[in-house]
Amino acid sequence: MNPYVLLGAAIASELLGTTALKLSEGFSKPVPSLGVVLGYGVAFYLVSLTLEELPLGVVYGTWAALGIVGVAAIGTVVFDEPVDPVGVVGITLIVAGVYCLNVLSSMAAH
């Protein structure tokens, strides 16, 4: 399977786990708490598969960066958390960094 598809699935799983973490209210709610464990468990498993084909720096940099962007978007849309122009600039820079790392850099497997 394409390692970038696996990485995308790992990021999506992490986003589900992180959203469940917010909803778990300090692990006091059982169903969201289970979602945290499952979300992160699947995410780490998929990242481990991705690391079989892609360099560690590319995988972790992409996973962390797109996780930040995704969580910021979920926070804004789902939890009505504020976003300001400086935050938008920061998120844009993160996306630009992921593009550079995966498309322009020779670090990634092309």
C-alpha cells in the first residue's frame, strides 16, 4: 500500500483520538476515553507501517504538522475555538513546510 495513504490514515486516526480526548473530559467519560485509546493505537500502528518505507524525519514531520493543522481546524469548526490572522499565518507556514519537506526536498522518497 502507498505509504502516504497509510500516513494519511494515521493522521486521521490521530485526529479522531485527539477529538475524543477533548470530549473525554479528563477520561471521565468512558466512550470518548475508549476513542482516545483506539484512535492513538491505530495511529501509532499505521505510522509504524509508514516508517518501513519513508524516512523518519519525513513521516514524523508530516504527521505532527498535519496533526496540528487538523486539530486547529477541528477546534475552530467543532468546538468554536477562535482563530486570528496570526494563527492563520502560522498554519499556512506549517502547510508550506510540509509541502517543502514532501515535494521539494530530496529527503522524501519521490
